[in-house]
Amino acid sequence: MRLIIPDFIENIVPYPPGKPQDELEREYGVKNSIKLASNENPWGPSPKAIAAVSAALANLRRYPDGASYYLTQALAAHHGLDASEIALGNGSNEMIEFLVKAFIREGLEVICSHPSFLMYQKFTQMRGGRCLVLPLIGMRHDLEAVLAAITTDTRLIFLDNPNNPSGSALDPAALYSFLAKVPEQVVVALDEAYIDFASPALHLDTNSLIRDTKNHCPVVFLRTFSKVYGLPGLRLGYGLMAKEVAACLQKVRQPFTVNSLAQAGALAALKDRTYFDDIVARNRRGREFLAGRLSRLGCDCLPSETNFIFFDIHADADRLYEAMLYKGVIIRSMRAYGHPSCLRVTVGTEEENARFLAAIEECLREIRA
Ligand SMILES: Cc1ncc(COP(=O)(O)O)c(C=O)c1O
């Protein structure tokens, strides 16, 4: 075999896959571990979504509806948009990929921040594009630096709002003023994977930003069913955008990228507003409780608009991460993100939060001794 691999592919470091929970349990000799590392909704999806997925199993022998007709119509009604202003993908991951495929080729540039969601960089590399990665300032996107960095090669800007891993959201006034200054040919993708957990005052006027395209850059809002809706296993993300942008994304997608179970589950989840509101309220209570208790343990928590908390233990985060694993609690060290004394924990159920707090209290005592 003689592989000839383009440099830009050869240089990609693959996204680090996490170990299955069973494997970790075997390795660390623990049972009944809890995973608070991937910002999943610990209560899972609406029971109505599970029932809809079960019913859809009967039709697996058929190809899915390639246009996701009913789901697209429902999303359009939900957001007060036209179906032509919506595009769907296999997780918001794939929406990011569609944007890069549609607008980037070798020589063109994407701007994103660090730390933030890693896939903006990976997809750009896969396409042979350049990715300019700007540091967060005070753990927030540095909008002034982004504006200053735009060149004639810039085609896409990714801003996760709220940001993962800091949990911070941008001030809408600052964002409106930023968007007014971005050149018209640059697409700004606001990745709102966690926006449903954020305070309503931080939500933008999605529809006017999408429709106000005269002398204005195109804005794409990325959403997902993986977080508040509790359906990451189904892989469904979507974007809200001007119809011209959506038409471009339709050109770069496979015909059946959203499977039939995802369509059925998401449609039922979207309709269950009572369950949705309950998850948002439970998350808010859990987040406040965890932040309060972590502060009492001498940790500094960043204010969070999400379902996770970024906190500083003022000691070695990797050591705490390891010690927690031995207690069967999986969280995420932020050393790899350039913050060696910080960790990120996902808000869990009340029981999981209590286990996490009992474990971290003991582990902090050990590593601070
Ligand atoms: C900021 C952000 N964007 C996108 C995603 C990807 O979500 P999806 O499951 O919809 O692909 C994540 C996942 O954690 C995320 O944190």
C-alpha cells in the first residue's frame, strides 16, 4: 500500500473519543459510576419522544423522509420562520460541517475562539481551510479581536453562545453591534447548543437577524436536540438562517442524513413544552445548588448560562479528575483547554449532584493535604 495523503488531512489530530463508561469502571475498579462530563441532560428526553421513537421502529425498512417534512414544518412554526429558512443535520456537528463545506476551500479562512467547541477547527482542517483561533478574554469571546482579524479570505466565524466550556453568554447589545460591523460576505454562525438554558434576556432576536440581509452579514443560528431535549443518541441538529444560506447547505448534504427515528423523536420532543420547561427549571435549580456548594468548598465558579459549570479549584485539576474517577464520578479536567487548575461539571439529577459533592469534598481534602 502506498497512501498519498494531503498534508491538511495528515496533520489532523482526531477528536479524542471518550472511553465507554463500562471500560472506565473496569479500569478504576468502580461500579455505578456517574457521568457528568459531556453536558448531557441527566433526566433524558420526554417520555413522548421515547414513545414516538418506539413507534417509528416499525418503519425501519423504509428510507427516512429525506426532506424531514413534518419536523421542518414544526420547527418553522415553532420559530416563526418559513421552512426554507431551516436546515437539518446529523447533530449540530453536521451543521457545522455543512457550513464549512459550503463556504470554505483551501486558502479561505474561518475564525473561532479557544477554548470553544473543537469541531469548528477540525472541519476547517478537513477542508484544507485556515482556522484562526483567538483566545477568549476573561473567558468570553473577544468580539473586538474577531472584527480586527477579518480579512478578504474570511468566510466564516463560529461563536458558541453560550460558550463551551466557560458557560458564558455574550451580551446581546455587544453582539448586535458586532454583527453590524461584520462584512457582508462573512457568514457568522452562532452556535446556540445551550441557549435554552440561558436567561431569556440573553436570547437574540433570531428572526430579524436572519431576515435583515440588506447590507448585513448572514447570521446562522445552530440548535440541537442533544442538550435540553435529551436526545444526543439520535443525532439531530438544525440551523435557522436566510433561505439563500439554507439553499447552499442543501447542496452539500447527503439525501438521508437525518434518520427516521431522529425525525420522529424530535417532533414529539418539540411538541412537549411542559417537559421542556420542567427540564429548564430543574437545570436552573441544580446549577444554582452546585455553584453555591462548590463556592463553599473554596472553588471559584464562573457564572453559567448552560447546563454545566466551569470551576477553579486552585490545585491540580488532573489530580482531582483522577481522584474523582476512583469514586466513580466522571467530570472533565480543563488542563487540555489551557486551564490546569479548572474543571467542568455537568448539572446532574439531585442524586448525582449529591454524589458529586460528597466525592469532591473528600478528593479536595486529599489533594489539598
Ligand atoms: C458548543 C457546542 N456545539 C455543538 C455541540 C454538538 O452537539 P450535537 O450533539 O448537536 O452535534 C456541542 C456538544 O457538546 C457543543 O458543546
